[in-house]
Amino acid sequence: MNYLFDPAHWTGADGIPNLIGEHLVYSLIALAIAAVIAVPLGIYIGVTGKGVFMIAGLANALRALPSVGLLILLVLLISPAFPSKMGYILPSLIVLVLLAVPPILTNTYAGIRAVDAAAVDAAKGMGFRTMKILTDVQLPCSLPLMLSGVRSALLQIISTATIAAYISLGGLGRLLIDGKAQNDYSQMVAGAVLVALLALFFDQLLAFITRRVVSPGLTRLTVKSAAAADTVKIPATV
Amino acid sequence: MNIEWLSRQFDNIVFLLGWHVLLAVTPLVLGLLIALPLGWWAHRSRRIYPLLVGIAGLLYTVPSLALFVLLPLVLGTKILDPLNIVGALTIYTVALLVRVVADALDSVPEDTVQAAKAMGYRAYQSLLKVELPVGVPVISAGLRVAAVSNVSLVSVAALLGIPQLGSLFTQGFQLRFFTPIIAGIILCVVLAMILDGLIILLNRWLTPWTPKVVAS
């Protein structure tokens, strides 16, 4: 733990705030790209029912792919073409996006599918057009599942971005990989603790956002599970 | 693909594969054995359920590389000890399966439990001979997810220098050589598919009463 309390490690390009910043920038860029791909696609598949077979197969196949192997394979393929920093940033982002798309896609699809058919019929009966049904009924109703997909995607990204330090991506993984190279266990522990706290913090943040933005009309149905999310709070994350 | 390199490295690859299987399957078995009583406890008590599921969710959010590094502090092991990997993956497996086991037991129809009771089954007999077997399909679905993600997570341990198929990735990176990387990815995926298939077979063998036609 000594590493964390040494002020020298909190400033400069390799300082902890900088590493956290880098970790977040890569993670959020990857999450944004994944959401831009997966949300519209998930809505399309959910509404039209086309391409459902893709969903289950995709999620399972990608879970089996070892992310370390994929990362290293892409670096070797891509880095010769990009001599600069892009040589490892680009493959890292591709892998992060690739891992984040399936949870968002499947949950968006499942969310749209799970919308009460009676609610859609009622909107239709009230004269809502297709687009308005989507934006005012189907999307708000599928929001809880969609956000839970975003939540697991972000965790997956934060975790894999740590691993990407091995192929020289910046971020908190640096402390783990450099600590290993220098045989400095306290540096590794510091990195591990910070990454774990970062993941827990964002998990709780997204849980909080979910509670704020989801319509109260929906949460009333799931009082039990909402209460479950409320009862456990870990002080370390705040 | 350099076939000649592969044939020269054959013994080494089999050695790495063996370790990979051991590091992925041991936590699966341990995790299931720990999750069964915990899941049963969560199923029995409405107050324990949110607590256990909440703790499990928090443990699941800790990134794998971080958990591999932190476990030596808890277990008192060395950083290179394969036990850290087994411990970390057991934690993930338990975290995933506690909720699955509780939900599986919840999914058993009340009529079925009542029928067992009326036939004179004691509580533990009903649990072992009726409720658990009826819950097997749900549990094995969770076990499949755990098995496949364990196989992928084990390879992360290569970054710490613990030998398994992931070592082929780091080796390929250091040598700028594609053959070991591609061989490692293929072996990981095949291993995940074999474990997945074995759990499907085990599920079918344990639940002979379900229709033979599988929908998905």
C-alpha cells in the first residue's frame, strides 16, 4: 500500500491521476462507439424481429474468444501500418468495442422484446405513429434492460483496458504491468486496488443513473429487485 | 501458420493445454460446490437473498487482472502461484452461480414441492431428490456461462507469467510471430466449446424426463 501514499506517484505523466484519466478516456470512447453501433442495431432487431439468430450466436462466440489473444493478434496485424501511438491504441479500441457490443446489443434487443404488448397496442389505439410508439413507449420501457447492458459493457471495457497495458496502452494497467516488470509488488497492488475501485465506482454510478432515469411507473413492478439493489452499499466506493 | 514450429512445440503446447484445463475446470467444480449451499440459503431466506446477490455482484465487478494480483494478500501465496488463479476464478464462479442456484430453486413449481411433501419426503430428501434435480436445467445454463468465461479468463494469467495457453499469446507477441497466437486462440475457443458441450450432455443425462428435442 506504500505506493499509493507516496506523493511522488500522484504527479507527472506517470502519476496516478493521469493514469486514471487515460483509463477513463479510452474506456468512455470505446463505450460510446459500442453504444452507437449496438443500440440502433438492437432496436432494429427488436422491432422488426430480423436477424434474431445473430444475437445468441454472437454473444456466445465472443465470450469464448480470449481477449488477450485477440488484443495481441490485432496489434501484430495493425501496428506495422501505423508507426505512431495509433499502432496500439487502434487495436485496443477495436477489441474494447468488440467486447462491449454484445451485452448492449442483446440487452437492447431483449428490452424492446420485453415491452408489454398491451402498452404498444394502447399507444397504437391512441393514434401514435410507429416512430412515436418507439420513442415514447418502447424505448422508455426498455431502458432498464438497455442500461444494464451498458453497465456490463463498461465493466468489461474497464477490465480489458487494464489488460491492454501489456501492449503498452496507457491507464491503470501500467502500474500492474510495469510493477510486474520491476518486481515491485506494492506498485502492482496499488494498480489492482485502483482498477477495482474504478470498476466498483462506475458500476454504482450506472446503477444510480438507472434509478434516476427509469420511469417510476416501471420500477413499481419490480419493487423487490430495486430494493435488492438498494440494500447493499460498499463504503469503499464512495 | 508455421506447421513445422507447431510440431516442434507439440509437447509444450500439450503441457500448456493441460494447465489451462486444470486452471479452468477446478474453479468451476469448487465454485459450484460453494454456490449450491449459498444459493439454497438465499432461496430459503428473503433477507439473505439481496445481501448475497449484492455481494456477488460487487465481487463480479472486480477486473480479473486486479483480482489475480490482490489474492496473494488474502491467501498468503506467492504472486506466481497458480492457486491465485484458481481462487480468483472460484470467486467469479461462485458470484455468478449463487444467484443462478437461488433462482433455479425458486423456479421449482410449488405443486411439485407440495407433492413431494405429501409423499412423505423429508425436507432434505425433497431438496436433494426433487428440488435440485428439477432446477438442474437452470443451474447448468449458468454453469455454461461460467465455464466459457473461465477458459477466456485463465489466459489473462499469462501477463503474470503463469503457464497456460495464454503463454502462447505473450510468446507470439515477444517473437512477433503469428503461429502461437492463432494456435492459442483456436485451442481456447475449442476448449470452451468442448466444456460447453460436456455441460449440455451432463444436463441431458441428469434430466432424462425433459423432451429430447432442444429448441435452441
